[in-house]
Amino acid sequence: MRRRTFRSRLTERMKKSMDPHRTQRSPHASARALGALLICVAASTPLHTLLQAQTHKVAAPDKVVRAVGVYEWTGDMAKPAASRLIPVSLFINGKLEDAAVYLARPVPFALTSGNVYELDQAGVALGTLDLAFARHMAASGAAATPYDDGWFGYGKFVPPTPPKPSTLRPSKTLGVINGLDDDDDRPHFSARSAQPGSGDAATPTSGAPASSTGTPAADPDRPTLRRRSPQDAAKNTADQPDANSAVASLNDDPSRPLLHRGKPVSALTDADIPKLAGLPADQDLHQMVAVSDAANRPPHDFSRAWQDEAEHQDILAKMQAAARAQLAAYESANHPAAANAPAAPAAKPLPPDTRRINSKLRRTVVQETPPPPAPTPEPLLDEQLKGYTLSYGGAATYVYSAHTGGLGPTLCFVTLVAQVDMNGEPQIAIKSVTDATHLDRTPRMRLVDAVDAEASNRASLLIELRAQNSRQFALYRVIGARAEQTFLTGSTQ
């Protein structure tokens, strides 16, 4: 009689326990039977299989080292009249540091000579900047050099390399295909090919004339590419002089002349790269985001193109209305004398009509005074409206800036950042209004561009906060029509 195994007896016991016609057993007995069955299954399963099912591979986090700066220049971008790089932020060890002071020994880590910065426009590279040297500028009392305090980098702008033209040309000789039959109009493949690497032509099929293949006979003088054997390589090496030692001896010569095109970046001086000093006027100063990353990352365009001109004009009109409302509120709070100026005198009321009913007196026609014309809206000058998509699938973000005419307290600056809702209406996330006499109390906000400061494929707005004689740079993250300042540099004065 065949002996039953422990597993078969346990299976039968489990079937009996689940039989509805049997008497209800104790739940503790069923639990014990189920536990024993699980132990048997686990015992029959290899240990490495169970470990693979319970564990998974976790990739190491990406170590990002990414510096962000502001490149300023005057004149032509290809050949600027003067330029400088202002360090802003450095993302390292998972957090943002002030690039102007991080590891300054004495030159900050972000301004080390040889660093390459990519000049971006909303995430798209327009060229590179090779840093040649850095200088520490000290603020002076001269009125001609405000905003010069701290470390600045100077380098050479290199435009993007155009793609090389293709060297492919159409062949003047048509290829010949070996045939297996006499039909010359039908393409065929040769059943027998030449030995790979021999350089010989394909052998025609047996029975076919040599001329029917259309392939010339193998030329014994035709050069071929063959792989050398180790014995041949050793023989040739023994007969040749030691080339590596000869090259090394030449490279060790400090007086050996170098052949290069132009002056290397490391040899550029102040005379080769004019340093930008002071703060030129808005129409002369150009700014662009500069990014230096330790890794090559694919570009990410954060700009948002307009669907058509109608959409552009619609958003512009809504942002203008919001800007005028903010200007009116600012003038009412800061210049009440101008806001509460006496209104024009009201028109005198008409005298009461003293005529009686059925009177034969001739009625006179009284002309009503027309209402005064509506006040002309305050002009908005140097308007700028830019659209961005700061993250994948994120809402459209618009940045509007302008200023009014006048001098002193009448010269006001307004900057608005808004995101549109489901109805296409802009919801204000950042609003800034100030005038020329209160810049130290409320600095003027000037957009530089959108930049991915953390290599997270999510952009922040890099904005300059310009006071009367100093300025700072800040990063703002805008999500759900709310703005959060994630980084602020020290003051440059």
C-alpha cells in the first residue's frame, strides 16, 4: 500500500473541513490547517524567489549641481560693448545656496574660471559663455557706479555651432543585382556570395554564363581590408620606434609652440572683455538667464506661443485693466491729494417752470448741458507681456509690466503675474506697484525670464528687485494662481 505524504493528508483534511455536509469544526482547527498549508508551500518555494518577490531595485537619486546667473550686456550680443555675469543661485545637496558667496575661497564656486554657462531664453539655449576670470567689485560713492558690489564673472560669448552640411552625394554608378534566371527586368538576390572580408565578387549560380551576372571578375590588384593577426602586429611593432615616448618628450617641452585659433579663453584679460559698470538705462541694458550644469540635460522650452492675435489682444486688454486698477489703488493710498482733487463743478439746476396750464405764453426751449467727457485713461508705456507654461500640463502664466509717464512720484511702475482659470480669466498671483521716489521702500520688479533652477523640469520666474541704489534677484514658483518666493539673493549696492 502506497504511503501517503504529509501534504496529501493535509489536503484531504482541508477538503473535509470545507465540506458543507460535515459537522462544523472549530475555527481554530481550520486556522491551524491553513497555516500548515502555507508553511508547506513556503518550504517548497526557493528562498531567492521569495526575496525577489518582496524586494525591488531603487535607483540612486540624481545628484544635481546647477548654477543660475544673470548675464548682462550692452550693444550687440555677438560682440558686446561691455558685459558681466551676476551669480544668483546654486542648487547643490538638494537645496538652493547663494551663488555669490558659496565656497568663496576667495572666488565663489560658481565663478571658477573655465565654467561654461548656457545662455537660455525660456529654456532654449542661444549660446554659451566661457568664464575667463572673476572680479570682486567694491561699492563706491561715485554716482556713475551704483549697483557695483560683490563678485562678478566675465567671459566670452560663443554662439551655437551651426549644423554641419551633409557630405552625402548621389552615386553616379548604379548598383547591379545578381540574377538567378534570364529575366533581366526582375530583381534577384545572389544565392552564393563572396567570402566576407575577401573583397571578391559574388560567385554566379552554376549553369549561368559569367556575363549574365553583370558583375566583373575579381581584380587581383584591388585593395582589400583584412584583419591583421597578432603575430603580424607584434612583428610590425618591433620594427617601429617607440612613438609614444617620442611624443611624450615633445609634450614635456615648456617652450613648445602651440597652434590654436585666436586667443584661448584662459588668456583673456580686462582689455579683451570690457567690464560692465553701473546700471545703464532700460533701453540699453540687456539681460538673459545663464545656467551651468554638471550634466548634459535635454532642453525644455517653457515659453507659450499665442494661439492667434485675437488671444494676444484679449489677454493684453485684461492685464491692462488689472494694471490700471492697481495703479488707481496705489495713487489713492500714497497720493491722496491727487486722487481726491476737487471734481469739476456740477451744472446749475434749471429754474422752476412758472407757466400756468392753458397759458398762451410761448414756451422757450432750454438746452441741456452735455455730460463731461470721460477722463482719458492713464498711458501705459513700454508694455511687455510674456506667456509661459512653467510645468507639464500647468496653467498658462502671463507676466505683464509697464510704467506711466512723468517724473518723481508721478512715474509709477507696475508688474503683474497671473494665471488663467477655467473661464480664461487671469487670476493675479503677484502684483507690484511703486513709484520713482519710493523704490527703497518698495523695489521695482523686473522680469528676467523663466528658469529651471533645480533641474526638475519645472520653471520658476527669475525677477530682479531693483531699489534706488541696490538690487536683489528672487525666484518665484507660481502654482494655482499663487506665488511663493523660493530664493532671494543678498543685496548688491
